[in-house]
Amino acid sequence: MDTKKLAISLGVCLLAGIVGSVFTVNSIPTWYAGLIKPSLAPPNWLFGPVWTLLYILMGLSAYLIWEKGWSKNEVRRALDVFGAQLILNFFWSVIFFGFRSPQYAFIEIAVLWLAIAYSIERFYRIKKSAAYLLIPYLMWVTFAAYLNYSIWILNP
């Protein structure tokens, strides 16, 4: 096990979440609190622990791919796709909470969902367990897309 690669993989993913939360934290008690939400919306306190766990799983997944060898073209391509979805993940927070735009955030989360699915497909070719670690993330983003869409529709 290369602890340096593991630390970098986890750190990059967790950092994306921390930086994204800058746009989220101030909007939760103000703008977000005033929105009409669907009945399946979880309590606000649940988002932090769930996202932290997902970022850890993402980091572990990326590490497993990186361990297969940076010199391999398929590894670099897979990690490029992974990096793109991580950037999209960050920008969803900016669009939804920073710009307060559920409509554009929904479009963005649809693209994010596709990027995650593509990451899973690319990772599966290299190491199945790395792909499996991203499935909870895809499931949560599916649920988040439902919440995003519902908020958009319920708050014209």
C-alpha cells in the first residue's frame, strides 16, 4: 500500500467537498431553509456525514485505480474522467447554493450523473472493486437529482 498515494487520493476528494461546502454552509440557514422541499427530503444534518463518507469512498476508489500504474494510458484516462466528475460535483454546489439556481443545478447534476456513470464504467475495466466503491455515490446523486428537481418545481 502506497500511503502517500492514498493520502493524496483521499485529500483531493475531501478537499473538493470542503471547498464546495463554502457555498453551501451560508445558504442552509437562510435561502435553503425557506424553500419548499419534497416529503422525502432528509434532515439537513444528514448531508454532511453522507457526503463525507462518499468523498472517502471516492478517494479509495481513485487510489485503487492509481495503484494500477500512472504510466498506463487507461489509468490516466480513467482518472481524467474521475477528475472531471469531481469538478462537476464541486460546481453543483456553486450553482445550486452559490447562485441559488435549482434549474441550472438540475442540468448540471444530470451531466454529473453521466460523468459518474462513465467513471464507474472506466474504473470497472481496470479494477472492479474501484467501480463498486462509486455505486453509493451514483445512488446518492440520483437521489440528490430528485431533490434538486423537486425543489426547482416546488419553488418557481
